[in-house]
Amino acid sequence: MHKYIILFFLVLTLLCSCGNDDNAPDGILKKSEMVNVLADVHIVDGGLINISQEPDTLYKYGYPRYLAVFKKYNTDSAEFRRSFKYYSLKPSVFSDIYEKVLKRLQVKTDSLTKLLTIENKKTHVTSTPAATGGRVNPMPGPVQGTPLRPGMMMNPSQQAIMKANAKRDSVIKQRLKEKNALPKK
């Protein structure tokens, strides 16, 4: 009977120590730090979506952004990878971390949406019959005042960014064509 009591307390002690992940081992980020780093890493990932998917450009534009995130939280990519692997082996803890990450990202998304809505109300141009050539119901298309997605408008700065990205991409493609072209004899 004495053995069973000792075994019970031993198992109880192990379960309690496993459930408390605030005391992460050395070289592993704490849960709260992991939430912060993961949220910022996902923001960087989202920012890289508009960049050309060429391997060199992703490295050129993505690498410094990831380094800035790691520097912000006084960590590095190796510690981040170890922590990610450590927490991914604990599904319940990993799920809790990602719930907090999603909440944090949702708060940021909501605040950005609110700011964009306020900005769009300031610069919103409504279609009038005179502006649409006398038609009351103008033809659908990318007309100023037509939302890109429900609740979103393209403002002039977004148009300038899209034009600059398109120009950059065309220059990159042209250079790749020139680089891969065979020399004329």
C-alpha cells in the first residue's frame, strides 16, 4: 500500500510539472514570449504576400524582417525553432498559444480595419449620374469608389504601392530574361 501512495504522488508531481509550461527549459521561449514572437512572425508572413515569389526576393525582403522580429524579443531563429518544436510536441499547450496568437492578430486586424474605414470615409468618392456618364447604375469594374472587397476601398497610396510593385516585378523579370538569354554569335 505504501508503494502505491508513493507512486500516486510521483505521478501527480510529474503531471503538475508538465502542466506548468511557464517554467520552460533553458533555450526555450516562455509561453507569453512565444505568443508575441509568433504573432509578429505571422504579421511578417502576411506582409510578404505581395512580394514576388522568387526565392531571392523572398530572402532579400523577408530575412531582414524576421531578424527584426527576433531582435525585438531578444532571441534568434535557432531558439525560435527549438521553442516551436518543443511546444508543438505538447498539443494542448500549443493550442492555447495559438488561441492567444489568433486573438492578438484579430485585435490588430480590427484596429486596422477601423482606421481604414475612417480613412476611406474621408477620401470616399461616391458615384453620381453625372460622374458615370449619365448612367444611374454604372457598369461594374474598378471605378473610384468601388470596393475591392466588402468594406475596403483602394486609396491613392495603395494604388501607388501596387504600381511600384508591378514595376519592380517587371524589372526583375526583364533582368532574369536577359540573364538567361544565350549570347548572340
